[in-house]
Amino acid sequence: MAAYIDLNPVRADLVSDPKDYRWCGYGAAVAGVKAERTGLGIVAGAVRGSKRRK
């Protein structure tokens, strides 16, 4: 779901890369902002966990 949200501005032709969208946490995470990187890690862990259960 996070990828879907982060890619919406790209699909809408607002930006060419999600990191360039002002209201997207992806850009901050790529830049190394600790809180944003932690958030992406939580989402990634949840996705990995849901795939193992199936």
C-alpha cells in the first residue's frame, strides 16, 4: 500500500520520481531522515511478514 501511495504523484504526472513530491515521506527516507527511514522499515517488515504467513 505504501508503494501505491508514494507512486500516485508519479502516475498523476506531478513528478517523475516520488522523492521529488513535497508531501511524500519517501524522499525524506532516501535523504536519510531517521524517522522516515524507520517508518519505511516498519512498512517493509509488515509486508515481509504478511508474505510469510500465506
